[in-house]
Amino acid sequence: MRLRPPDWPLPRPNAIHHIVEDFLTDWTAPNAHILPLRRFLENCLGTDLRNFFAESCFLFAFTHQKLPPSCQQGYVRMQGLLGSQELRQHAVQAGLLQDYT
């Protein structure tokens, strides 16, 4: 952009993401702001931006040719989240993991 002349018009965007902004906005609201923004970015980038547990990344590695970015950056480089029994139980109750015990 620095190399463009001062009167150069910006290119037309392929997609637009509108958000409500005022001093009462809760920017951490999962369904109102985070999820729509994540879906917008996923559509623009053509990739999955969700975070996965190490077990899910392990299954992705054997069943898919392309890993999601969170698995590439975390699991493959051994920088994933450390799990605990409480976290595993929560994931099983939420239906995210199978209970093998």
C-alpha cells in the first residue's frame, strides 16, 4: 500500500464482516462476536480455525491429508494443551471425545 499513489482507490472487497460497536459491546461473547468472526475468517482463508485436543489432531493426521492450523502449530510441533482428567471428563460429557475407559 505504501507504494501506491495517494489518489489510488482501495480495491473492492470480496467479503465484508459487519459488527456492532459501542461502549456496551461485550467483545468476548461467543455467539454474538467470536463465532461470526471466526466463520468469516474461515470463509476468507478457506481453512478451519478451531482448536482441537491432541487426540483429535492425532486422528486428523492419519485420516486427512491437510491438518487444521491449530494441529499444525500445536500438536505436530509438540506445543499442544496439556490435558487433565477433569478436562478429559468435560470433553467426554460434551461429546467431543469418546470414553475409552
